[in-house]
Amino acid sequence: GNTPYSSLNTFDGMGSFVARSAYYTSSDLSMSPINNNGLAYSQVLLENAIQAPQTTVKHHIPVTVGLTVAWQFHEDWALETGLNYTLLSSDIHSGSKSYVEETQKLHYIGIPVRGNWNFLEKKYFTLYVSAGGMVEKCVYGKLADDKVNVKPLQFSVAGAVGAQFNATDHVGLYVEPGVSYFFDDGSKVQTIRKERPCNFNLQAGLRFTY
């Protein structure tokens, strides 16, 4: 499912997703022209020192896909887990006449665990509430042409109300609006989860129940 939100933030001054070294040394600044293929960040800082630069950061809608398996250990209760893949994508534009544009993409693999309570169950239709958490690991990250290493695990908790169409006794198609809270992972990498740790989401998918 997809979480239906994004974020756009503009502030004064120069900025970047992470602290990074200049592309060129100071001796190169007087000799290296600015071009789109190799823009020296330190040169842009110098040119914006006498101007009023602005930085705009846009966090795109996170995209999540996954597989869910549920164990019906009681008539009204089920324990659910699975495997999720999430892409967090962000863009930054920093500067005025001379500027830096960068794209950051982070790829996460997560394992959710939660409990479901079915408060209304018919042959082909089920209504339920769920609560639980998830742990995720960033398996690959990139900022422009540089790799981004996010070592800490990402922990979150979530709650939702869902509706499921039961195609068979073991397979169902579900949709569920809910709310999630992402704890600060302690890294210096900026994402929409740091800017908006608590958010509403809408998920849909296929569930296998045994």
C-alpha cells in the first residue's frame, strides 16, 4: 500500500540532506566553471554569500509493498506478520542563481508484527481493528551519486481499522486506514519520517490466513 502524504518545506539559507565535503578544493574554484554535470558545492556557497539563498526540501509520498500472512489462533483473533519493502524519496534545491539540486533515495526492508481483532465477521466480509509495530533496515541508500549508509534500525508502531473481502477461507483482499508513529532512528539522514513522525496512512493488499 501507499501512505498518501508528502512534504514541502522552504527555509532561508543553504542546506543539504547530510553534511558532505566539497566536490572541489579551494584551488579549483577559480579555474572550474559551474556546470550541471559537476557543480562545486563550496563554489555555490561563495556565490550565495552575498545573496539571500533559499532551500526547498520536498519529501515524496513513501511507497510500500509487501506480503502479509495471518495466523487465526482464535475465532476473533489473529496474529499477523510479513515482509515489506519501502522507498523513501526526497529532493532538495538549495541556492538562488547558483544552486545545488540533489535527490535522495532510501530503500528499506521491514518485518511487521501485529494483532487483529475481528469485531464483525461474515462469510465474505470482515471488519477488524489492529495494533502492532514494525522494525525496518535501510538496505541501500543514495544521495546524488554518493551512497548513503543508514546503520540504525527504524522502529515504528501503528494502529488501524480494516475491512476485508474474503475470496476464500484463506485468501482475502483488504483495505485499512490507520495511523503510524516512527521513532527517531538517531541518524543524521533527513527523511519525511523525521519531519512527520506521526502520520495517517491508507494500506491495501492481499492477506493469507491459516
